[in-house]
Amino acid sequence: MNTFKLATLLLLIVLISATSCIDKHNSIKSPDNNIDVTIFTGETNKLCYSISYHNKDILLSSELGMLRSDGDFYNNLKFKTLSPINLKSEDYQLNNGKQKNINYTYNEATVETINADGVPMYITFRVSNDGVAFRYLFKGESDQRVKIIEEKTTYHFPDNTNGFLQPVAKAKSGWCETNPSYEEFYNINIKAGTTSPTKSGWVYPALFQNNNNWIAITEASLGRDYCATRLVVQDSTTSTYQVSFPNPVEIMPGGELLPNSSAPLKSPWRLLSIGSLKTVTESTLGTDLAEPAIDIDASFVKPGTASWSWIILKDDNIIYDVQKNYIDFAADMNWEYCLIDADWDRKIGYDKIQKLVNYANYKNIGILLWYNSSGDWNTTTYSPKSLLLTSTQREKEFALLKEMGVKGIKVDFFGGDGQSVIAYYHDILQDAAKHGLMVNFHGATLPRGWHRTYPNLMTVEAVRGFENVTFRQEEADKQAVHCTMQPFTRNLFDPMDYTPVNLTGVPNIERRTSPAFELALPILFQSGIQHLAETPEGMSKVPDFAIDFLADCPTTWDETKLIEGFPGQYVVMARRAGDKWYIGGINADKEVKDIQLDLSFIGSNNINLITDNHKDKLLNLSTISLSDNSTIDISLKHNEGFVIYQ
């Protein structure tokens, strides 16, 4: 062989090798190049991906794929092509959240795969400076039914990773068979790969720490044709989790459990927010990846604060005179709403509710009414019940509420995460929007960015809220730790109806958190409508400055900053509404937290500082000028807190 032919052959071998390498190891990086997603064929001949951050492994070889009822898109799945990587940018506004004006910039590329039968499946990746997202797409013909029976997506963590995770409650368990409703305590700082104590998996957002890097996993853009998912441990020895579908009983009567629709079918976005704890906590990926807002006149959507009798006074006080008193309470506090809870239809009745709505309107207060979502999937008896199950029922009831002047509804006791239940959520939100009604879901799933898609979705429970503290001393004992988890997990992307703030006590319960701890929660917990857990009698014992703070505290924000904190120990956050900053801090750790706050971002202004007054076990107010020094020192004892506001 002559020299020319040899050189040509060697060059051809190099080119073939390079092409093969490119085919098996395709890289998509974030705009700042710090996050790198690699897509390749793994050792088991499965399509895989891995993620690095600042050249350190965040996610090891993890698998991709789906099993459909009519085809295998996991075994023998072939990588075909990777589209060109395009830099994209989107701007949107969120009028109920931790940030108002949001820019989402990312690199996007789509992987085309084919299964053994030659049928394509597409996986689109988006990589931004704060994380990674990907979703599956089956195109097909419009008359083709697509049913997913298992999703094979996995997350394989390095050995030295710990998790901060909430178990999924066993379906059809708990009070009146109302689980799962995302209301369990978190397992804090556990080894990644630990199996859920309920054997049902872990809910989103699932938070993980690997050295100084943090990862929050959730899903977004959950449409009516897909079920909600959770994480289960696939392999505890390798710290590997798999995306898992709900329990078979988590459906509407006669409804579907699994994703099932005509083509095309898109999965929700699989989402990993990545970076420092500050980066992850301030990330907006959960709404960046949600569907844009539906086309409605959203002028009826007005965030605010609500009085609410049931949280302390319970069932027996859902009567006319008490609710009238709570309307007065809301008016005196300069709040926007009063929530009338379960059994109002039987204990007050529609005619007298109309009188309360009229009285509230005179006081410039909006009325919110409770509904039981249930058909026969649990044994709850609270009413109104079974009035929202069909389009015809919803049209009749919502039209009546609109005519009465009711501003919104609270819908409780949903039946799980199956596809038919998810469709039910969408139906309620869409029909309520048509009639100018705001919505609050309780006993519900994580909303997964729905408040961007449906601006009338103000808040969702999906948390072990303050009502549990009113039931059992054990709950009060655990409250402080539980509260320090929420800004990093449940409330990370979605509004959360924890129903905070009790300053003067709960009957038959010894409250463990201090008044200043409680006062900080409306800053730390974001909810489009914040239902506060105080009574008129309790508020009469509170200093005027605390009343003024609660009268003016916003419920939605233009900007959010994590100052410092650690899940399950303590948290200090700053939020801005307009040109005013609010800072809240709480400490659940037994150790005193000495915090040095750099408030230079506020400017040279006066601030108000509310702390605990240990002498009278209430509150103390100080006014501080930042003109000379923008740094202040705060010492937080166990279960105490503070508030700063302008």
C-alpha cells in the first residue's frame, strides 16, 4: 500500500471514529457553559444521559425511555439524530409568585430516537444556567391512541448525595381515605437511595445535596392527558430513582390512571434545578416550563389576605353570626377576603350566604366558599359535595356563584394523581376562569406550575399545614423544623396554602414557635391568597405595629432573595413588592444562629425590625437607620424569628 492510500485510510478511520463518538456522546451546555448534559448509549445498550456542573458530576449515567401499550421505547432504543442546538429566550409575567418579571434563557435541542419497530420518539432538552429540563414527545397520527404504561426515566446520584424528601402517603389511607394529599413530614438529610417509609415513593419537589451543589427535581407543564408522577427508588445501592406512576386507585370513577390520549402526546417536563442552594431557591424553572396563561380577562384575579374562622374555631362556628364577625375582622385588618368553610350550605344556606356576600361587598370584602370535590372516591361527608363533577354541574354552580358575587372557591379532598383526576383539576380551573372565580385547592396534588397557566389559581395546600398544629401537640412540637423545609421544597415554585400566623395561642395546644417566628411566615411562605390563622379576639392582644404589618404584608412578590439558610434548620429570605423590601427569618435549630445581614440592597433607608419580646412573650419593634451602616446583626434562638420591613 502506497503512502497516499495509507494516509487516506487512516484519515477515514479517524473520521468514522469521531462520527461514532459524536453519535454516542452528544453534549448540550447551559448558556454560561457551567451545566453540561451528555446523551449517550450506556453499558446496558440503553439511551442514557448524565449531568455535570462546573465539571463535577451531578447525575451519573441515567436512563431514558418509555413503554407504551403498543411498543417498547426503552429496550433497543436507538439514537438517530440530535437537532442543532438553539439559544432561546422567553419573557413573561407572573402575578402570583416569588418573582413578577421573568426571563428564561436556555439552549434547546431535540433527540430523535427510533425503537426496534422503526417508530420514532423525540426527547427535547432545555439547559439553562439554573438547571436542566427534558420532555418526551410522540407525534403519530391524530386518530392514533397513545397509552403509556411505564416511564423509564431515572436519576442516578453520586454516592455522597443526601436527600430532603417527603414520602407519598399510601393511597386511600388516612382520614376518610383522603390520601395521598402531599401532607407528610419530610425525611431530612437522608442518604440518597433510601426507600420511602410508605413504600409509595417520594413527592416533588425532591431536594438533594452533593457537597456544595444542590438539585431540586420536579415536573412542570402537567397536562390533562398525563398523570402526575413521583420518585421511587430503583436501586438503593446506586442511589438511583425512577419516575413512577400513581397507585391504581388514584382515579375518578371509571376514569383513566395512566397517560392516554390521541397523538401527539407530550410528557410533562422532567426538571432539575441545579446550583448553589441560593440558585436553586431563587430559580423559576417550575413556571418557566409551564404552559403560558390561557386567554382570559384576568381582571378579577386579585391576590390578598383572608380571614378564616375554621382554622381555630372549627366546624361548629360555620354559622351566620360568626362569619359576619369574620367579615368585620377582615375589614378591620384591611384584608381583602373572608373564607367560609365546609358545611356552609347546610348550616347557613344559600339565601343567607347571599346576605353575607352583600354585607361583605358593603365592607369591600370578597367572599370565598368551600366545596367538597368528592364523588365516591373517599368517605368525606362535608358539603357542598358532588356539585362539580361534570361540566353541566360546574356551569350551573359557577354561574350561580358569579351571580351572587362570590369571588372564589376552595375545593377540597381530591382523589390522587391519576390522569382522570389531573383532568378534573384542569376542568375546574378552566370553568372557574370562565365565570370569574379564583380557585384554591386543598387535599390536593402539587400544582406543578399551573398558576402560570391558569392565573385564577391562587394557591394550593399540598402541605402539612397549620391545621395539623391545631389538632395534636406532636404537630406543634415539629412545626418549626417543618416550616424551615418549605421555602426549599414545597413552596419552591408553586404557591402554598399553609395558613400561617398564630400569635396568641391555639386551644389545648402549647405552641412551640415564638410570635416573631409566626410573623415571619407570610414573608417566607408565598400564597396568592394568604389565609391567616388568627381570631379577632387574638388580634386584639397584638401590638398595633404587628397589626399594621399584617394589614399591609403583600402576598405576591416582584423579587425574591435567599439570604442564608439550610433545609430543616433555619432560613432567612428577602422579598420585594414594588419598592419595599420585606425580610423574614426563622430558626428551628437548637443552636443559636448569629446572622449578619448585609442590607445594602435596600439602600440608605429606615427599616422596622420586629423581634421576640421575652419579657411579655410577645413582640418588640425597633427602628433602624441604614444611612450609616447597611449591616445589622441578629441572634436567633431556637424556634424564634424576626421580621424586617420598610
